[in-house]
Amino acid sequence: MRKAGILAVALLAAAIGSAWADDVKPGDIKLGMIAGMSGGGASYGASIRQGVEMAMQELNDAGGIHGHKLALDVADDASDPAQSVIAMQRLVNDNVDLVVGGWGSSQVLANMEVAERAGMPYIVVGASNPRITTSRNKWTFRTLTNDGGQATRLADLAVQLLHMQRLAVIYDSNDYGSGCRDIFDATLKGLGIKPVDEESYQTNDKDFTAQLSHIQAANPDGIALFGTLPAAPAIMNQARDLGIEARFMGAAGLSNEAIMTLAPEASQHVIATAYFHESLDPEAKSWTDRYTAMFAHAAQAPRPSQAVAAYRAVKLMAAPCLAEAGTDKDKLRLCLKAWHGRLFGLPPVEAHFDDTNQLVVPAVVLTIEGKQFALLPGAN
């Protein structure tokens, strides 16, 4: 039975397969990328890949790192935690030098255990559950503000800036959605407010009529939506069809340009925490222009708010450490742990990793106005 189980895992890993961007040459630096290139997170995974590829192209066009080019190995985890474990193991077996990516808290909570056991430096750019960064971490680093910072900020803004008193919550029952819900509720409790209604759904649900009918009966003035594509814009559209006018808000799962396409009317004035806005500094605007031009004709339209975290992880964090430490994994880990610097597209503060390998960096708060994200007045 044990041999059959091992064989099944081996066959699954083989089915996932390698996806090298180019033939790997001796001396190349092997960069692994893990994300959902299929499944529910495919939209986010494609953006992560765009960010990684842009950073790699710029580095390789400039001569690589000490003359060594970067080669990309993409592992599609199908946006599924069980598949994500296998995908990460495949990258470890491929002996990549470092892994970037990780979309979806449930996936990262599963696959990071493989990276930790293998001693693989892993930079997470798309998962925010607080349990990803703990004192047990040695090899896993996260570059975005966790749910604690995002959900707390949203609750404070809803009550103190927007003066909402009747807040409903609808959340994906996965690790991301339920984690945000818990923190949002706790913050509201500290402000003396209890949600007028709370509803959950499954990630792949398509009909939210029952949950939204309950929310409608509670008559909220704001709705905290903790989820991602494809459910989030569907919820917005169905809510407006029912006549619900309450303002939606959510964490960074909503800071995806695709929401404006999938819910062009229903997403207006939605509030979302995010990791980037191009108006914050000239470098951010320059990067957005280059990125948009590079992927103007790609299969997926450019989505700067999702691609930027992966680009910054490769260009601003991984590349300097590879230049300093080479491909020795323990030296790479120590270099990443000591990394500090300013990230374009965010408030001008010196970012650094704390004792749990969580990047200490502020989020920004955006709102959808027309066909673009704008900074929420009074929130940044």
C-alpha cells in the first residue's frame, strides 16, 4: 500500500511536469515559480507569471547576475492545496535555486511545509493568512501585508472614516476568507459594532442568491466581501440585481483589475486594500507603463496590481541576494532575512522582514472609479 501511494505521488508529479521557459544551460540560475495557472486562481497566477517574466527579462537583458542568466521553471498547482504540495515537491526535485509565487492561503499553507523541509528559499507574493508567517518559519518569506493588517484597516475605515454602522460580511470559507472574517469581526467588536449578518460560500459556488437575500433583509450600509475571482464579481453583480445598494469593501483579493471587466457597474466605488498604486511615485508610473506595453497583446490583459508583487520580489529582493550570496541556499536565506529597502508604488517607508519573515510594509487603500483604481480619499 505504501509503495502504491509513493507511485501515485510520483505519477502526479510527473503529470504536473516541468515548464522551463528556455533550455537550461550550465551555470544558469534556476528560478522556480509556483501558482495556479489553472483552476479558480488562474487569473492571479497569470499575473504573477507576467511579473516574474518581466523582472527576469530585464535582468537577463542587462547581462544576468554576474553573467549568469535566469531560467524559469513554472509549476502549476491548479489552485488546489493538494496539487500545490506536489507542485512544490516537483520544484524541489528540479533543484531550482529559489521559488517565487504562492497564490492562495490554503495552497501556501500546504506547500510551504515542503519548502521548509527541503531548505528551499521561498518568497510568497500572493497569500495573506497570518499563519503563513510564524516563529517556525525559516525558509518562507512573505512580501505583502497579512490579513491582520488588511482586515483591521478595513474595519477601522468603515466605522471611523465612512461612518458605517450596519455592516454585513460575506466570505469564502477557505483559509483566506475565514481568516479575514475573523480579524474583521474582532476589530469591529473593539469598536463596539457587531455585523448585522454574516454569510459564507464555497470557492467554486456560482449562485449566491440565498446568502444575498439574508444580507438584503439585514439592510446593511456596507458589505465586507472576503473572497477572490471568480466569485467576488459574481456576488457584486447578483447583489445589485437584487437591489442591494450597500458599498462593498474587501482585502487585496478585490484589488484585481479583472473585477472592473466582470462587474463594470456593480464594482463601482468598491474599496480594497492593495500593495501598489502607480500615482504614489514616478518609478511606479514608469513601471506601469513598461509593464502595460510589454503585455498589451498577451493572452491575459495586464493587471498591474497583481503582477507588481512578483516583479518586486524577483527584481528588488531575489536578484540582489543572488548577486551577493550566489545560489547557496542558506546564504540566500540569510540575505533575504536581512533585506530592507523601499518598494515603489507604496508609501515611502523602509520595508524589512520581521522575526517571522513577514515583510513590514504598509498597504494602500483603493476604490474603483470608472475603469481604474484610485486612492481612497482620506485613507492613505
